[in-house]
Amino acid sequence: MTLESELEVYRQRITTDSYPMSISELANLYRDGEMDIHPEFQRIFRWSGAQRTKLVESILLGIPLPSIFVAQNESGIWDVVDGVQRLSTIFQFMGILLDDNGQPAPPFICEAGPFLKSLEGVAYGQTDGATGSLSRAQQLDFKRARVDVKIIKRESDNRAKYDLFQRLNSYGSIATPQELRNCLLVSLSRTHFDWLQDLASSNVFKQVLNLPERLIHEQYHLELALRFITLRNLPEERISSIGNIGEFLSAEILPFVEMNYASLREEKEAFDTCFAALNSALGSDAMRKWNPIAERTEGAFSSTAFEVLALGLGHFMPSLSVTDEQVQQARIRLWEDRNFAPGHATGQRADQRMKRTIPYGRQLFSV
């Protein structure tokens, strides 16, 4: 295939439009519910006060802003693909931003700008805690400032939207790879994102994982829930060719959002029965290493334990019935195996480790 023919194919996958809009027009779209800036993203793409002040200053000085990318969904609503924090900052400064509970967010009050030192303490309008506000003329200048909007039309396919979102946001200040996946999920299917979040929020699941608060805050429990869904029935020949686990999980988002209700229900049943069994047999020690000599668990969360015990048992769920003793014996066999002695995976990439751990887990529970 030539470069020109490849360009023709991929250009057909994504249909775009572009035109400048005033901040006032964008604000009206937001107020009318015709633009979704995903308030749940605001915790991820959080800017400092200095960064937000710099944006307000740039608008007041007439400095051109980078383009904002939106994807038109099936209802015609614009989902913001790139520009969440810029729009959040603008709308919060204007006092119209809603938080993720649908309540008005406190209006933003500027700090001193790099050029406009007098911005310190200034709000858009009269605001509690502010020492000043923009004049009527300054407010009009702010609202009339124009932003170039790139629109990905709804006839574009999901993979094209996914690729664009990933490219635009992979260079930003996202805290963790899973938070990027969460954003991708919300953009492609809010239904599937909510389903995964509900799954990962299960008290039983979190008790079995026994993760520190830092990892919960970084959404690692959602990543582990996604790993369970995507890996538990993955054919062994595909396991051996996973490559980078982060890239694999991101690529699996598209097949995941294409799951229908029946498939999601089946996955939830397998998930619930698996972690109920692990919790009943092993409780909050399930994902820790077992010391067969001292006969006690040690250390923190173990990826090996998750891949062997959770994915191994999950492979046969929900049809397999296991006793607490069978699960406990599986754990003992795992940590007594010399191939999985402490330190066996030190410095080893996840995909190299999973070539051994996942098939081994399936063997443990295949009896």
C-alpha cells in the first residue's frame, strides 16, 4: 500500500470541521447542555492558580489560544476531547462552571499575572473574597475573544476518536495511565465507564486488593478491574504477545466499549463470584505473598498473586464452584513453587511475567 492510498483510507475514517467561536458562544453552548466538558475530568487535568491566571491574562491581552477539539456524539452534543482545563478555567472565571455534582463551582479569582500584576485578587464580576473585578468593557473584550474549534463529526468512527484523544492528551499532565483510559472511556461510552467504576468500587474487590489509599487515588483499582475483564479469558497465544501492558489495556478499551449488555452482565457475574470466593477464603491477605516457612503473609499487593489467583480463578467463573480450602491450597502451591519464589519477577516486565503467571493460575484451578 502506498502512502497516498493509506492517507485516503485514514482520512475517510475521520470527518472534521473547523471554525472560530467567541467565548460567549462557547459559554452559551455549555449553559444549554450542548457541550460536555466532563466535570469528572477536572480532577485529572487540574491546573494551578498560576496556570489559570496565565490563561485569563492571555485572553485579556489578545494572545491567540490553541485550538479546542470536540467530538460530536450521537445526540449532537459536543464532547470536549482536548481543551477541558482551558474551558473549565474560562467558565469558572465567568462563574458558570458546574462541578461533577451539578453544583456551581466557586468563581475563580486571579493571582498576579506574569505581565498583568494588577490581576491579583481580580474576579470576572463581583465575587466574595475578590479585591476587584473586570470592568464592563473588559468583560465584553473577554467574551468576544475567539477560539478555534476543531469538530470531529459524529460519522467518524470510534477508533479515530480514540486515536485522536490519546495523541492529544498523552503529552499532558495526566497523573496516571489509567486516568487517561478513564477519559477515553467517558468520551467513547459513559455507560461503560460507569459500569467499570461501579465494578471497581465493590467493597469486596477493594478488600481483597487491600491497596494503599495512594493507589486508589491514582485509580489503580480501576486498572486492575480492567485487567481482569480483558485478561481472564485471553487466549494463551495472545498473552505471549501482549507487549507493553499499558498500551495493551488502552487498545482494549475499544473492544470493551463494544460489549453489549449481556456480555457486561456475564463479566460482572464472573467478577463478583471470583472476588467473593477470594474474600471468603483469604480476605484482605489474598493479594499478598505467602511465606510457607513462617506460615504468614508478607509485603504489599503482589501482581503475581493477582495474575495467578484472581485471573486463574476468574478464568473459570462463574460456573466453577470452589471451597475456601481449595483456594487456600492454591495459594500455598503458588508460593511453594520455586518458579515463583520471592524476587522471581524483580526487574521483569509485566508482559514477560504474565506469560508464566496467567497460564499457571489457570492450571491451578483447572482440576
